[in-house]
Amino acid sequence: MCRHLGYLGEPRTLDELLYAPEHSLHTQAYAPRMSRACVLNADGFGAGWYDTGRAAPVRYRRAQPMWTDVSFIDVAGVVRTGCAVAAVRSATPGFPVDESCAQPFTDRQRLFSHNGVIAGFAGVEAKLRDLAGDLAPLPDARAPVDSALLFALAAGWWRAGRSLGEGLALVIETVTALADGRYNLLAADGRSLAATAWGDTLFVRRGPARTGLPDPYVVIASEPYDDEPGWEKVPDRSLVTAGPEGLGISPL
């Protein structure tokens, strides 16, 4: 089923975001609490984050279970970022366990993750490829997994000038006209986050900055990473946006 998480706010270490909480994404890789289709997310993981030294996000991906990569735990303790997207993967039967399928995917300054599945993918793959157009500028869109074509559609809309949230909403509109499925999408561009809840759980939490900075933080996650108050369940078939203008939740 996969689990993912997006963060926007004052800089935190990846350890604070992905490992330290009691029910962190690391824990959700082997013990998710709200997954509807699997008990393990052991078919790869990835994290993407933004650093002030470069425009494009930094990305780390592996095809192995997150809990087996002890090197990344060391890295996570020293990397600080104000925006990140991370995911753990449970591969849908028929798709390989391969690093190229681990998310987030990247396009220029953007990160993308899909939690879910396109039902009957074989029957709509050709149509989605036609709609996605030329994949040459998008190496991640050529990954052998259904999520890659959703990413290609989103990237096409973004490159055409649509906002982060508009791009995800248009992907939902396009794909749901062709196939049932679970379409929880998540994206970031370093300054904002956008996500959809469509067929699986999604939660948001916002809070005041801990160091006196004026901007609050926002976490968007498949499931809460702790039992602290403040988590808000996003209604199914909703779009979430977070950025300088604040947090918004609207129906799709």
C-alpha cells in the first residue's frame, strides 16, 4: 500500500521527521497502523529534501526495506531541511522491487509520491502513455510502475504553468475518468506542499514554530507518526495545499 510523509516549516533533521517519532515512517515500514492492504512496506523507500545550496532537491532511494539501511540513519541525524517528502513502498504484484520504482520521483525542483494503485492498469496503460506524451525529459516517468505515469501527468501540468495543487487535482480528474484505484498523491517544490486523499487515509498537523520563527510547520502524512494531539483527518476525495498562504483543504 505504501506510506508517505511531507513536511514544510522550520528546519528539522530527517531523523526528527522519519525516525524519532514513536510511529515514524521508519516504523510504518514494518508496522503500519492504518494500512488497508498490507502489513509490510518493505519493497524500498526514498526521501527527498531541499538544501539552501542548490535549487533542485536532494534525493536518496533504495530498493531495500528502510529498517535495513543503517547508513541512512546516520545521514538523517545531520541533514536539516525545511521541506521534505519521504515514502516507504509495498510493491503492487506485477511491478518489480527496484530502486527506480521507489519514491519520491523528481522533476526540476519538484518531488512527487503516490500511495495507492491504478486498478486494471494493463487496460489503461496505453491511454495514460498517450496522455503523458514524451517521457524523455522525465527519467523517473519511465520507471516500470503505475505511479510513474501519474507523475508524468502531474509534471506535464506543472511545466505548463499549473500550481502544485492544480497539477495533482488534474491528475485525479484524468485518471479517475479511466480507472478506479487509490490515488493519494503528494508533492513539494521547496516552498509548498500539495496532497490528495483518494481511497486511503491522510492526516495533517500544523503547529507553531518551536524556535520563535514566524511560520508554523505543516506535516502531511498517510498516518500520524505519534499520538500527540493536533492531527486532523483529511476527508476522502480532498485536496490539501500548504504554503506561504497557509493550509487549505478543499473537495475534489
